[in-house]
Amino acid sequence: MELNYESATAQLNEIITKIESGEISINEALKLVEKAKELILFCYKEIDKAKGKLTEIKETLDGIEEI
């Protein structure tokens, strides 16, 4: 499955639920925290890309002269 923003946030929610359950070992919790860090960084990059695209669209629309 290709990773996208929605699947990354879903995985983050699963990780949070597992950690909050308190039913996992410390080693598994550490692995999940490391995976969460990777997912968070991925989400930040995706948000940055979206902001860039929105800025580009806004600049294009601002550049259109009224007819």
C-alpha cells in the first residue's frame, strides 16, 4: 500500500491506541515511537507540499486580470 497523508495519520492513530493501552512491552513501545516519528515527518512533508501548491494556485489566480 502506498503511503499517503490519510494512511499515515491512520497508522499514527493506531500507534497511539496501542501505546495508550499499556499492554505492550517497552521494546515494542520504543519501536512504535520510532515509526510514529517517521510518519509525523512524512505528514509534515506532505503538508508542506500542499501549502506550496496552494500558494502557487493563489499566485496564479492573483495574476489573472479582470476581464
